[in-house]
Amino acid sequence: MKFSFSFSNCFSPSSPPEVDRSSSSGQETGGNTSEKFQVFSYKELKIATDSFHPSNKIGEGGFGSVYKGQLRDGTTVAVKVLSVEIESMRGEREFVSELSALTDIKHENLVTLQGCCVEGASRFLVYDYMENNSLAQTLLGAKQNRMEFGWEARRGISLGVGRGLAYLHEEVQPHIIHRDIKAANILLDQNLAPKISDFGLSKLFVDSRSHISTRVAGTLGYLAPEYALSGRLTRKSDVYSFGVLLLEIISGHSVVEYDLEHGEHYLVEKAWEMYTDNKLLQLVDPTLKDFPEEEAIQFLKVGLLCVQEISGLRPRMSAAVKMLTNEINVNDVHISQPGLLSDLTAVKIGHRRSFPTISSKASTSTSTQSANTNPSLTGSSGPLNMDAVLFDVKSESHR
Ligand SMILES: Nc1ncnc2c1ncn2[C@@H]1O[C@H](COP(=O)(O)OP(=O)(O)OP(=O)(O)O)[C@@H](O)[C@H]1O
Ligand SMILES: [Mg+2]
């Protein structure tokens, strides 16, 4: 389901702060630039994860496997093993420096990066461990993994993700475009507070061509059409993905579902049909019992507004949040045709190409959603890749 990655700069051009790397265990770095960013030794992470024992594996994504671990001081962490060819990664010093800079980006709705480890060609990222896994697993996953989410929880998660994204887009300087907002990248802590994960990781990879060029990266279904079709990346691409996520949270359906009887269902398409038939309420997850109907419809409308086909018609993230909190009345805004996934699948996405830079495990995530079972989307022998498209990040405007 996931397009292959080639990482480059998803930030506006910036100079990372210099960070001295120490090989000693648990060494904090960064002085004023980073609070408590640690460079762990491989031995420490090995002990923490019981030698990366399979029973500690909590997930697998496009970068590699993620393990639960316990540090010597008792802190539980998630260790992401980057299964990426060394040539595509930044050098050791730069790698640590970029990560250290990311540690400065703090918000209650962003996962905290604790540190990293560099051991020869191997790289590891150490994050706060999130007890309730990802939305992909707990809300949209297989029935046995699903949790009950009431209206309050869904409202809190939607708002939290919106605020985290608005922070990345509008408060962090230079701003960050996430590029891969999806249910698997929304982690939930013990109180079901949402934490956006994997922001800024593209900074860790070398782009041999230019620091302003990049390639299409992201997950099919969440990709804004203009980004998937032409590679034009703007903050509005993230807004599109957020809209899809919002529709998923309120409906309890994955962006693409497939069953033998009905074939593929595209959530965005379904939401648009129901909106035009004035039946949006029927899209709300039937497992929700007592919920404020008007507010649920309002959230679905904001979702639809975020997935407008024309990127300029999508709100900025801060405006989307205000629509969720009623500071802006979504009913005052005209909703027109959304960008549809079915249009996207018409694109020639069959050009499969194994990026040398990243392991091709992208489609084998344990948090795989039902959409991944769609043979027309996954191809016959591996993850779907899209031909790379170059574009200029500098031309990004926030319309
Ligand atoms: N900090 C964390 N705490 C708890 N679980 C985590 C944490 N980070 C990742 N996970 C789990 O590991 C899974 C894999 O994460 P990973 O980021 O490697 O892949 P992904 O999100 O599925 O896809 P992508 O590679 O596009 O991000 C997540 O879906 C989640 O279930
Ligand atoms: Mg992830």
C-alpha cells in the first residue's frame, strides 16, 4: 500500500545545529540546542530489548522493525531499527545532529524522540513507548485488536492530531511537512492521547541530487492527488491526509476496504456520496452509541473539506482545528468535490521500482490495514511503487 520512499528534505532548507557525538552510553548531547537527547550504545539497546527478541517486536514498517525495550533506569522505550542501506543515510555526525535538532520539536501531540544509536552501518531511533499502539491497530485493525472508542476519545484524538500537525506546519520554523500522516503513524499513550510519529525523518537520508528535490512518498489512500500525480508537495498534502484520517476516526472504516462481495470501497468517495445525499450521519461508526450527532456531522464535514480536490480549497491546519472546536463554522464553508483515490489508481502506479535506499518491507507492516489486501493496489510481487517525480520544495506556498 505504500509507495517506495526516497528521502530528502521535507523541511525548508536549514542548517542543523552542530552536535558532538559521544560514544559513551546514555550520553546527552546538544547543550542548549537539545534537551536530553541521548546517544545510546548498541549494548544498551541490546540489553533493553533482550537482544531484539521477537517477543519484544511491536511492529514493522517501511523503515524496519520496532521493538519494545526497557532501559536501565526502568524507562520503557520503542526502538526503531532502521533497515536502510548505509549509502542512503547521512553520515554518523550529521545523522546525530539532525536527530538532535528534531528533539527540540516538542508538542504534547508529537511522539518524543529520546535519542539514537549508531553502530557501524546500523542505526536505531529510540522513542517514548506508547502503550496503546497506533490508531491503525486499535481503531481500524483486526477485530481482536480493536478497542472501544467513545465519542470523547475520538474527539480528543481528532483534535490532538490536528493540533500536532498545526504546530508542525505553522509554529515550527522552518515548518515541517509530515508527508506520511496515516493511522499507523498516530500512536496513543496510556490515556489515549494521540502522538504523531515519524515526523522529520526524511532529514536523516541523503538526497544525492539536490536538497530541494524529492520524490513522492507516502501511503496510498492518504496521498493528496496533486502530490501523487505531480509530486507537488505542500502543507495542503498533509491536510488531505488529515482529512482522510478524520473520516476514518469518525466512521471506523479504513480509507480503502476490500471484500469479495462488494470489491473495493473508498472512504472518501463514500463520504462524498453520503454528503451529497444528505446522509452523512449514516457514515458515523455504528459502534458509537451515545454521541452528539451534530458534532459528528461537523467532524465529517471538516474531513471532507480537508480532502477537497483543489488544494487551495482545503483549510490550513489551524483553521481545520478551529472548525472542529466551532471557532469557525464549517457550515459557512462550501464543500466541493473531493480528490478521490479511484482517480489516483488510474495513474500509472504499476511502475515498480526497488529503491535501493530502503528495505522493501513497506507493505508488510504488522499494522497493515484491510486495504493492503487489495490485490489491484499491492501488485503481484511486492509493494506498490510510484515513479519518482522531482519538484521544488522552495516553490511551496500555503494557499
Ligand atoms: N513509540 C512507539 N510506541 C509504541 N508502538 C510503536 C512506536 N513506534 C512504532 N510503534 C509500532 O510499530 C509499528 C511500526 O511502526 P513504523 O513507524 O516502523 O511503521 P508504520 O508506521 O506502520 O509505517 P511507516 O514506516 O510508514 O511509518 C507502528 O504501527 C506501531 O504499531
Ligand atoms: Mg510509523
